[in-house]
Amino acid sequence: MKKILIVCGNGLGSSFIVEMNVKKIIKELGKDADVSHTDLSSAKSESADIYIGSTEIIANLDDGKRKVFGLTNLLDNAKIKEILANNL
């Protein structure tokens, strides 16, 4: 099962909202994944198959090896669905 990590600056509000949306979209797609949220500092040492967060935050995790996806609008469910459909 793939692991998806939702990342924000503090690992609180915005990442939790995106996590709920990601779980809903995964269900709509008929897929299965382990989804959790965290802050940027913790994400740097946490392993995941897909990292999702705001464009500004997620750029800090882009090391050329991780699959990172930045969102200009964290509530853009169409973009989240596109990311998940193409990567799960």
C-alpha cells in the first residue's frame, strides 16, 4: 500500500483538511493508500511514496528522489484528484 504524506508548516490545520480531502478522493477513485499529515521538519525524515503540500512548503522536500507535488491552492480537489489518479 502506498503512503501519502500531507505536509504543512506546522502540521496542524491546513494539512489535516487536505488529508481529509485526499482520503475522500482516494475512495472516489476506488484506490487504497495510507494517508497522514505532518509538519515540514518531521516530513524531512519520514518516508512516503507521495508528498503533497503547498508549493512553497513542499519545495523544501524536493531532493530529486521524492515524489513531491505542490498545490497553489490547498483546497483544489480537482488538482489533488489529478495527482492521485496519475500516481496511485
